[in-house]
Amino acid sequence: MKRMPLFFTVLLFIFTEIPAQQLALPRESQAAEVSQTVGLSKITINYSRPAVKGRKIWGELVPYGLAANAFGNEKPMPWRAGANENTTITFSHDVLVNGNELKAGKYGIHMIPEENKEWTIIFSKDHQAWGSFFYEKDNDALRISVKPERTNFIELLTYNYDNIKANSARVYLAWENLLVGFECEFDADAITLESVRTQLTGAGGFNWQNWNQAAVFCLQTGKWLDLGEKWCNKSISLNENSTNRNILGYIYLAQNRTEDALKIFKENVEKFPTDWNVWDSYGEALGTTGRNKEAIEYYKKALEKAPKGQKARIEKAIKDLGN
């Protein structure tokens, strides 16, 4: 009997000692990621996409209620709302999910489908498990109840977003002939304010335009007007001009400091007589106080200097004040 050469004996020993490693091969249910920006916030969903492939999904492939679990912790389990690993959802900021508070972070999504009833959607603090086999109710961060909707046939399980607004969006899952969704709402103004504060402490704080833009943000939201006034004055201290002084006047108007506003607008006309916008703003401010005759006078000055695209609006303002 021939003896195995020492070289091959060593190789055999090495390969029998190496831990088994899985090859990276294409999956039947392929991975997907879908994100949506809402204001300055972001929602990201990572999931795998099983196909219908002629099967009945609801009540058969995906059972109603909790499913038997012969693996994992062997407890009855919800549906993994996808395939393979946990379906996860990540929120960059604190969010309201169907009106319920949920902290920023990453969550595993699980669902309990029901026939002709509302479904339960679960946001779990455990987002690293495989599917729902190790699901524990103690890890729930939030549960909501949602009524599914009928939809056109969809072969591949799909997550997406719709009803997108400045501070909210609906997240939905659609598969076969059902769609189930939930609203995600952010405090977009407060999130933007904190972002602006941070940006102004960096390189953004070295130019007047950014301080003025921050003041405009406060003015447009109608919130934090005192802070907007402070930021506008910072802009003026860096570079006084008709733009930031005009914004200061509008902030005064929003604060019901009418006389302070009129004083600023009048000074702007004197300081920047070639700028059509200061005449326009002074006319607007006078009009809000009922001083229509004076307002028309300043609007007419604005009309003489205004670019073509502004003339129709100013003419209408003059006409409205004259009626």
C-alpha cells in the first residue's frame, strides 16, 4: 500500500480544519434598497424581493396570524415582511409613524397579516436576526394597526413611497393584490433649524448670505422670529445691504412691530434708491397699515424701476389699493 505524500497529508489537514464558508451566489429573492428624503430627513428600507410565481400569497405562502416556528426560538412568529434577513427600516431623525413617536434609528419590520381585518406592523429594536425566526415581543419599539388595500397585481414584493410632502411620506409594501402602508411624519422645521444652527457654526457662518438665508427660514415658517431677527442683524453686521435690511423689515412686520418695520423700509428707500425692491416693500408695508395713498406712491416708484417680470404684480397691487 502506497503511503500518502506528506505534502498532500498537510493539505488535507488544512482544508478539513477551515470553517465552512458560504459562496456568494445570486439569490432567488434578490436584495433591494429604497430611500426617500423628506425635508432634511431620510427613510431607508433594506429588504429582499420574493416573487409570486403563480402561488397564492395571502393565507397560504404567507399565513394569516402568527406562523408556527420549528426553528429559531420556536415561538409563533410574525411574517418577516420580505425574505431572507430582517427587512429593516432606518429613520435619520425622530419620526411619527401613523401619529406614534419612534426614535431615530434602524428597526426590523415584521407584520401579522389578517384576513379581512387590520394588520399589525411591528418595528423591532432587533434588526439583525434572520427573518422572524428569533422574533421576541420584548424587543418591540412600536406596533401599529393598518388596514390593507386592494391593488393591481404585483409580481415582486415591493416597498416604495407615495403621498410625499414637505414633512411626511407614506411608506408602503405591495405584493400580489394587496398594499399595506403607514405615514411617516417628521418635525421638518425643527430639524431644519438645528441643521441651520450647526451649519452657521462652521464655514457657513463666514458670509452674510447664509445668516440672511437663516433669517428668511424663520420668517417663512413664522417661528423663532426673535432668532430670525438676531440672525438678520448678524448678516447686516457682516455686510449691510438692501436685501438683509429688507428681511429685517419683514421680520418686524411678522412680530407686529409695524412702526419699526416702516422705519426700516423708509431708511432702505433712502439708502438704496436704485433698488426697485425697497420701494416695492415699503409700498407693501404701507398698504398693510391702510395708508393706501402713500403705498400707491411707492409702488409707482417700484414700477418704474422693476424688471419686466415684476410689473404685472405691482400694477395689480396699485389697482387693488385704488379700489
